[in-house]
Amino acid sequence: MKKYRFFSCLFLFPILLSLLAPLPVAALEEPVVYCTNAVLLDANYGEVLYDKGAYDKAYPASTTKVMTALLVLDAIESGQLTKDTVVAAGETRMQGIPSGNGYVTANLKLGEELTVEQLLYCLLLPSAADAANVLAVAVDGTVEDFVAHMNRKAGELGCEGTHFTNTSGVHNEEHYSTAYDLALIMNAALEYDLFRTIIKTAVYTIPANQWSEERLYYNTNGLISNWTYSGYVYDKCIGGKTGNTDEAGRCLVAAAQDGETLLISVILGSGPVEVSGYADARQGQLLSSSNLLEWGFDNFERVTITRGEEPVDEVTVTLSRQADSVLVKPQGSITRTLPKDLDMDLIESEITLFADTVEAPVEAGQVMGTMKLFYQEEIYGTLDLVAVTSVERSELLYKKQQVIQFFQSSVVQLILVVVLILAAAVLLKVLVFRKRRRYRAGVGGRRRSNYRGSRR
């Protein structure tokens, strides 16, 4: 009995050690966000780092104006407009904008002339809805055509959950998007230097003209300016766009940069929240954005994943006297933005060979299959599996196989059957013909030999 207890202790000892050893970190602590929908995007590589209902339908409110600005910037890029093009505010400047519902306007007068650049500042800093309509007409002639243009552009960017009905984000049941789609739109707009310049500006001045006195427009993004909300400025933020309706809640699309890393956060469906240590209610969209962006910078890095040069499988090779199989190894690498504390040993692989057996010749480096790398349900990428060595073909075995395959062909086999049938028919006919001739010859001979006539 003591003997068995001794062995039981031996087996139990490593189990206890494994329980005491630190476990590999496989998941990050969740960031603190106060919203219904959120996403964090690595803008340089289009990779989602955080997702909270990021693909669910939501109302974008005035974050819609990022798409409006994007189409204007496209028009400048194509030469259709310039930033100095003078545009007059027309009859449709207030089209679709309800009065008295809190929607911000620049109070543009009929016939008032501003440059495209000035209108973009009106659009993106105070979030003027009338500026959106004026710019829409400048680009496409009518507000309706511009809205159709917005939806086409959304499709081109890969936005699968977005539909616009107006230029500014006025609430409509059919005007919706997703956090992920808004990140894609923001990423496209960030390609323009003028957009970056505008969204990081705290205050902009439009000089007095015949329609108005000098106007100062302040950035409503609390991560950039203290004008609307104080105490939220985030030094890494390079700008963004706010939004706010009763149905959408408080929203913010923001971008931040730290070195070469550019992140985009989208917060939808937020509002005032009570936070320990603060006497007043805090702005959930601003806290969530800065929390999410800083969480991304603190916890992620660009990682190159490889699987070394060691063979991982083999493929049977026929038609060769040199070798009956060839080893395959992974080739190349995958670069992803991953948690800094992710244990690379946790990344699993799945091998798929194109075929279990191949015919020689095989060239070294020839792609024989793939290796998928993944962690839990997320696929990081795929590596090619290539032949380690070359395998030459035996011409004798190759010709032998050609002969065998020739006779195994259904067409050839059918021809052979027909030939055999015809040969058999001819042979049978010859045999029958000969038998008949022999029979006739035999009967005629007997008659001659049995005749006993007498001469007279």
C-alpha cells in the first residue's frame, strides 16, 4: 500500500507545480467605456483591436458629417473644386433641418458667399448642418444627389451597415450606420491633410463680410478644446467629430497618434455618467474615447509571427526513384497588431495540404499547402507550405504510367471492346465459312465414290 501511495505522490507533484506556476496571459483587461457601441481600429492596418457591438445598427448623429467632408475633399482632390472656391448659400441650405430641435447651424444667409475651406470649418468644428447642405450642392448640384453619392461612397469603403438620408445626421429611422463603418469613413478622411488640420483646430475665425460680423467657431470635441467641456483634453488626440441627438445619444469619432501608431475610436450611444471622485456628471463619450485610445496604445504592438524553418508535414511523391515523399515547411511571416502580453505559444496552427500525394517532379519551394494561424476564434493569417527539397521524375516510371493510363482511358477501353467484338465476329464468320466449305466438299466426295454405274 505504501508503494502505491509513493507513486501517487510522484504523479501529484507536477500537477501541484503547474497550479502554482503563473498562467500565460491570453486576454487583456477590458477598457472602461460608457456606451452601447464602440470600436478601436488600428488605422494603419485596418485591424480591429476592440469591439463592443461594433457591427450593430446605430444612429450616427452628426458624426455623419465626416462622410460629408470626405466627399468635398474628394472633389478638391479631383480638381472639381478647390479649397478657395467661393460658394453661395442657396435656397436648400436648410433643407431637411428641423427648426427648434437643437440642430446647430452657421446661420448662413441666402446668397452668402464663403469659400469651401471656410464651409468645411463650419461643418466640422461647430457642426453646422446648413454648411453641410451648401457643400452638398457645390459637389453634386442637389442635396438628393449628394446623399446618393454618400451611400455609393460608403459601399466603396466597405461599409456594409450604413445608409444615409441626409447630409448632416438629422435623425431618421433610415439614417444609420455602425461603429465599424464610421471608423472606415474616418480613416478615409484622415488621408487628407486639410481634414487633419481642421479637426485639430480649437477655434477658427471667419472675417466679417456683408452678410455677417466676424464669427468665431469653436471645436466641440472635448479631447481637443475646453470650449464645450473642460477637463477632457487628450494630448495624443489629433481630432475627431462629435454627434448628439436624443435617439443616438452622445457620440464621438476620434483619432489619436503615438509615434507611428494611429488609432481611431468610435463611441456611440453614450451620455453623462457618474464617476467616482468627480462631483459632477462626466461626459461618457469623452471618457470612453480617451480610455479606449490610451488602452490601445498601452496594450498593443506590432508583432511578426513566424513558424521557423522546420518541416511540419510531408507529402507522398510518385513517379520517382529518388524519394517517395517530400517534406514541407512554412514560408514567410504574418505581421499583426497584438496584445503585448500575448503568449505566442498560444497561437495555434492548422495545416491544409493541397493533396496527400503528388507526382514528380517537385521543385524546392513549390507551394504544397497552407498553414492557418489563429488564436481562439480570430484568424491572424495564412502561411504557404513549401517543399523543402526537389524530387526528380523517373522517365521510365512516367512512361509506364502513361501506358497504363492510356489503356485505362474509357475511350480506349471502348475502342478495344469494339475491336475485340469485331475480331470475334470476323473469326466466327471465318470459322463458320470454313466449316460450311468443308461440309460441302465432304458431301460431294461421298457421292462420287459411291456411284456404281455400268458402261454399255
